[in-house]
Amino acid sequence: MAAAERMVNVDSIAHAGVLLGLVPEPGRPAAGPAALEVEDVVFDDPACRLVLASPAGRVEVIVQPIESASGFYRRTRHLALSHAGERAPAAILALIDRLAVRLADATPAALLEALALKPEATRAPDRGTGDTGLDVPPCDAAPAQAGKGCAPDSAGIHRTWDDPAAWMRFFADDESSQDATEAIEPDPAAVAIQHGPHDCMFLCPRELVRRPWQDRRQERSPRRFLVTAVDDSVAIAGGERVLRAAVDAARTLSPSLLLVHAGCVPQLAGDDAAGVVEDARHGGGGCQVVYSGSKSEPDPTRYWLALLGHPGEGAAEAARLPRSYNLLGFRRGPDRDELVAALGRHGLSLNEAMLPAATAGSRSRLPRAAATVVLPCRTWDAPYRELLAGAGGVAIRPPAPFGLTATTAFLSTVAEGLGDPAAAAALRSECDSQAGRFGAIAREASTEAVGFAVGPHEVGRLADGARTHGVPLVAAVEDLGFKVFVAVLGGEPSEADLPWLGGRAGWTTARSLADLLGWWRRNDVGAAYSEFGSDSRLADAGITPFDAGVFEMGLDGALRTARRILARCRLPLCRVHLSRACA
């Protein structure tokens, strides 16, 4: 951070040390062990980072609001401690312990006020959504919302269990971020190498959490997989030899793409996995080699872009096919095929489709289309920019085609973007002719209620499908005729969100799981959204969980979606048997 932006002078730093009890007040001797020196204070609302110096090295302390009633987590969740030095003597550890206790019930906002610093002058750059492309909302200043998917506290599967804020979590952002490299589906002819112990393949709760890019109805292309199976002896002796052997074995399979992922064990042991991969890139074999590491590549964007390949020589000069289009961000499946067929009946043809699929050679074929149709999805922002820059032509950004209204707008917008207003009018007419089928399903759906639960800063993701991996959850459900009841958990929504909340069948705030489930049951909510599979919080209350996997694009896809949600609302196991048991 530049000096002009920091605005933290020597006096305020000294004031911080006195305030925290780390340095003695003027004229008074220090109590206890030798004090740490506060070198710097940086505020990144709602967190605060303190840089402390000691004879044993530097200590960085990240402070953020916590739920003060949670004694077990008051040190690990409130403070993120990083010590750099040759040793950590008992005196330093005692000071850190005293700091943790002193700040147990404090908040960065209170510290900011005590230091009399201006937030706009000391604030670090706004992070907004994380580098993974997955939407991570900022923390609420209220203690009850602490730890809800916010930086700088590390994300991970540790939040799934034993977290005091776990009752508020219905979006699995932290768990999904651990597997973000899997969001793009590589070429079926690829070979993947996992460099690490076998055990690491089973750490993440892959079947307990639905990643936003998953589609349980559509099998991903089969992948050939090799594991180096690093054990204690390999970790001690170095795993580069077994990784080279795995690369040689993979080449015998004639892959179009070689993916190498190094886990934390070989990286901590000092393996130069990146060097092995670099040697493989220059060793011939005629295939692209892509590397990712759990420490060196926390941001999957570079990995995603590498998977997409290169445009290819002469791609930009390729002749464009009139009335043709590319699709970016549309997962493969029968619903996508139906959209393509609807456009094809009017002479509009699909040239290429990418994301989440990344088939070899697809990128070099993008420039042949007259236009590229983009699904609104923040996850793919960086890949979109890269692909659109190479594809050229017109970029069409229609609404995501979930539900009758959005599908009508999608088809007509694509046709108009390709310069065919007659086809657009015909497509609108075709969609209007389906009103009878949708009216019948909407009358049935109007008898059922569906629930969504979000934190105070997450309300916007329910209104914006780009923040939920391209699926406008509430808009799609309401377009089918269901009543939607939204609960805001652990705090009050912002005034800007109130008009949107007021447009739903009902909304409330809930301070506990009992409040949430009680309100839903009083409103006869039969199904609620959760990205945690077999969510026992809901099932035990007689409410069936569902996730984004129930949604399909297009007209027929919308009708199938409605039937799936109806079936979940009426599922006897949850609706009758479990609700009676919990009554």
C-alpha cells in the first residue's frame, strides 16, 4: 500500500500498541514479558491486520469480528496468526495469548475508532468476490454473522462441521473453492496426475456438497487418472522421481492434454513439481501440459486459462459463418440441445460451445462464428474475457434461459443479435404458444412454497443469477409459479435489498436455526435450497433440500424443473414422516 494511502503515522502506531497492551504506556514499566513492537496497522473493512516485530521475528495478526459467545473459537476464529522467525520463545507466545484474550470481544471497527483513523484512508483494496471467481460476500459487522464466507479467514471444508455459524450456511462457497480447478471439464482424451498421498483423494466431502458447476443428471466425460501415492518414505527422499515416472506412464496413453496437480504434502516436503512439469513441457510428446499446486496456485484462473488452450495460428483470419454463433458457459445436456434445436429451426446454427467443457481445438474454432452468446456467470469472468478477445465478432449477452419468460427473451435476443428480426418474432410466437402448458404447471406450483436462506450481505445473489453460477434461483422458481419465502440470517438486510425482498411471497430475519425452520414450517414450505447434500437440518424438520442441479434451461427444461421441485415439496419421507417425528 502506498504511503499516501496508508495514513498511519508513528503516533497512531504507538497508540495501537498501548491500546492492545503490547507496549507500556509512557512513564510506566512494561508488565510481563518483553513487548512486541507494532510496526504497521492496515484496515481492510471489516478486518484489521497488525504487523508486529519482536527479537524472534515478525508476527502478523489478522483481526475480524467473531461470535463472542463461542469460547472455543475465540482465538482461532478471531485471530489469524502468522509468525516468521527462527524461533517462537515462550515470552512471545505469552504475548500473543494475551493479545488474543484482550481482543476476544473487540471488533476492527472499535479498534479503528480508538485509533482515530479514517476508513477511506487506511482501507486496503476492496476484494469483493474472491479470486476463485466464486462469490464470497463480505462479513457482516454483527457478531452473529462472523465467519460467513469472508476473507481474510481461510476458506475450507473446516466450515462444514463444528462451526458456530454453520447453521447459517446454505451456499457451500468455501467447500467449492477447494475444488475450483475442477470447474472446467478438460478434453476427454486428457490424462490427470495427482501428485500426493492416496488419502488426499478422499479428504474433501465431494458427495456431501454440490458444487455450483456440477450437473448430477449429466455425466462428465470420463477421465484417465494416475496417482503417485506419495508415502512417508517418498516424502522424505523426495517425490520428484515418482512424479517423473507418472509423467512417462501418462505419455504412453497418448493424451491430448496432461494435467498435473501437486498436493500439499509433496510441496511442503520440497518437491520441485513445477520443475518436473516444465521439463515435461520441453520433452516433446505432442501434448499440452498444465500444472496446478495447492500452495502455488490458490487462484484457479491461470489453470482455467491454460486448460482452454491457445487460439491457434491463423484463427483470427478465419472466415466467419453467417447466422452462426458460439455458446460460452452453457453446460452440455438435453436442455442445451433443445435450445440449439429451437434456433436451428430458423437457420441459426451453433459453431462451437465452450465452458465448462474445454475440448481440444475448440478455442481455435471460435472466430468462425458471427457472434458469441455468453451466459451471465461471474465464475467465468476471466475465461470469458480471454475467449471473447480471441473470438472477435459480436458478443450477445441475453438473460439466462431458465423459465418461460427468460427463455423467450434468450431466444429472441440471440436471433436479433445475429441480425434476423423475423426469426426473433417467430421464436417469440413459438414460446407464447406454450403458455397453456406453463399455465397448468403454474397452477399446480402455486399451492407449494419454496424457501431460500441467505446472510444479510448475500441477498443480492438470489436476485442476480450471475452470482449463482448462471442460474437465477428465485426468478426461475417464481416464473414456474411457486411461492418463495426468503429468510435473512444473523442480521438485518440493507435498505437497498428491501424492495426486492418485499416482492417475494414473504421474508423475515432469523437469529437461530429454530427461528428459521419454525417460520418456514408456519408458511408450509415444502422444499428449501441447500448446496449441502441430504441436509439434515432441513430433512429433520420435514423440509426437502434441493440444489441447482434441479434446474434446466429452455421451455421443456423449465417444465422438467417444475416437476422436480413439485416432487421435492411433496416428498412423503420429509413432508409427512420426518415432520411428524419432529413435531
